[in-house]
Amino acid sequence: MSDPTTWEEVARTHGRRIYNYAYRLTGNPADAADLSQEVLLRVRTGLERYTPGLFEAWLWRITHNCFVDGYRKQKRRPTVALPEQFDRVAALSSPAPDVVLAHTTLGEEVQDALMGLSADFREAVVLCDVVGMSYDEIAVSIDVPIGTVRSRIHRGRRLLREALA
Amino acid sequence: MSEHLGELLSAHLDGELAGDELGMLNGHLPGCELCQTELAVLHGARSALRSLPLLEAPDLGVPEIKAPVIPLHRVRRVAAVAAVAFVAFAGLATFQTSRPVEVSLSDVTEIQLELQQDAPTLIPPMPADSQ
């Protein structure tokens, strides 16, 4: 598949994934729409300088930067500090995760739990489990080593599970 | 390093393990109840995230190219400099065009004598009382 040449094409082929990424990270439609539009705006202005090749990486780098810029501006999103003894595995007496999640109304509860994660963890699990990117792609998009991606996804999922318990 | 698998479990769920790491997991997981429980926990969280509905994107519209924003203080400064420059130019121009030229009577006499020498028939001689 060739690289898109116009922002309209980017919006048509990638807009839904960008919006879903934005919604899961911001937690509300208005901010998600703003973030998505900012991404498309930067795509529009940046397409002239884009060197054909790694379009997906280029696009998601822009998307990540937009999120980070917006996050820095607002600084009002809730964060959850890592608990002590984070590496301790879940107690065997805890209910089985499948049982817990069966009683969870997927959607709002998961979104609320996502918003309780720090931005780094939230973005990592969203890129992996919502957008569907590989660890390599995530590492390139958010410009961190792949080991960091692996760690953030693992810790993000564990914190999410605790929040849903 | 912990004797348990930790982050390798999430990577395993995502198919991101290979080589030695995959061998380590396959050698450890079947005999470790803690890691099996941990794997189930992670699998539950991963399933919850992947079960989130894919939302329809709204009409995002045509993004407008934002004009560069000039700070107000810079606009004021430029306007002030322009105003001062205009006033100075206008004043100088007015001064140059309206300034009276001071010419003494002796200067006029000399000029007239010179002209008289050049064209004696066209310019009458100076009256005697003006000498």
C-alpha cells in the first residue's frame, strides 16, 4: 500500500484509529476530536516534508507528540502512583481474573481504569491493545527502547487489572 | 533478576518472545503456579482492553492552517516605531519645503551684477541708490 499523499487520505484511512487512540487517552469525545484534528493539521503541514518510507511510524510519532504536547498543557489528568512491592505477584486468594472481568461492564469501567493509569502506561497499553501495534512499532512511535515498551505494557496491564478488581 | 517471569509474560501474550526468552518461559511456566496466575491476570486485562468497542470517528473537518500568531506586545512595538518614523519623516519634509532662505541684499546685488555681465541688454543696471 502506497503512502497517502493528502491529509484527506490520511483522515480517511487512519482517522478512526487516531480518534480511538485519542479517545482512550483523553477519556472524552471533545478532547479526542481536538487531538485528532491537531494530528491531521500537523499531517497536512508536514506532508510536504515527509520522505516516503515509514509512513505509519511518521504518523504515529506525530500522534504521540500531539498527545504529549496536549498533556503538558493541561496537566490535569489523574495519575496513579505505582504501589510499593509492585513486582509482587497477585495473591492466590484473589478471584480469578476471568471471574472478575465477567462481572465488569466492559466499556466505561475499563475506560475509567485506563484514565487512572499514568500517561506513559496508558499510552503503551492503548497502542498495543487498542491500536494493535507491535512492540517495535510502539518503540519507534514514542521514541523509547523496546524494553521500556515491554515494561510499560506489562505494568499498565497489571495496574489496570488491579483497578478493575 | 526475579526468578519469576515478570514482563516476559506480557510479551509472551503478545507473541513478542523468541529465542532464549521463549525457552526460559517454556521451561519455567508449566511448573510455577504464581506465574500461571500472573499470566491469567495479564490475559484478563489484555482481553478487557481488546474488548473495548472501536468508536466511529466524528467528522473531523478540514483542519485550518493556523496563521502565525504575532504577540500583541510586538505589534505595539512595531506600531510605535512606525509612528515615530512617520512623524519624523513628515516633520523633516515640512521643514525642508517651508524653511525660508536667507539672502542678504549684498548677495542679491552680486547675483544681479553677474547676470548683468552675462546678459547686459536684458537686465537693467542697478539703481544708484541701491548700491
